[in-house]
Amino acid sequence: MKKLLLFALATTGLAAAGTKAYSFRLYEPALLGAMTLAPGEYQVSVVDQNAVVRNAKTECEVPVKVETSDNKYGSTTVRLDHADGKMHIQEIHVGGTKTRLVFAE
């Protein structure tokens, strides 16, 4: 019974944490899924198993894996990979948390 209660509390906490939006900035165009994001400020939030990325002009939803790091990230960073002549967003490390958003191509 205790395990069930702990699991329920953990999933409730994850669901609540998933609705929070985090800011990040792109300094060059980058692909996220099939969409090219222009340079600028964006907000990302996790809803179910998808990341919703938006700014004033753009919104896209892509599958995401939420992972927990051993240490807190000092600032929000975006890890990019250069492939096929284009930049692809691989991960977003959320500053002030241990949360890492991992995107599959």
C-alpha cells in the first residue's frame, strides 16, 4: 500500500511539474522534429510525453523524454547537433533544476 501511495504522489508531482514552462533562446535556426525554429526566445512545457515549444509566431509539439541529472544545471542550455547541413535540437537542460529534455530524431 505504501508503494502505491508513493507512486501516486510521484506521478502527481511529475504531472504538476510538467505544466511549468521554461524559457530558452536560440541564436541560429534549428530543427526540432520536422519544424525549423528561427532564432529567438521560446517557451517549452511538457504535456504528457510531448514537449510544446512556442513563441509569439510559432508553436510545435514533439515527443520528448524527460530525464533527471545527478546535479542541477546552472543555466538553461540547448544542446545542438550539426547534421545534413542543419542544426538539430537534441536536448534542453533546464537551469536551476536537474531536468533534461531529450528529443529523438
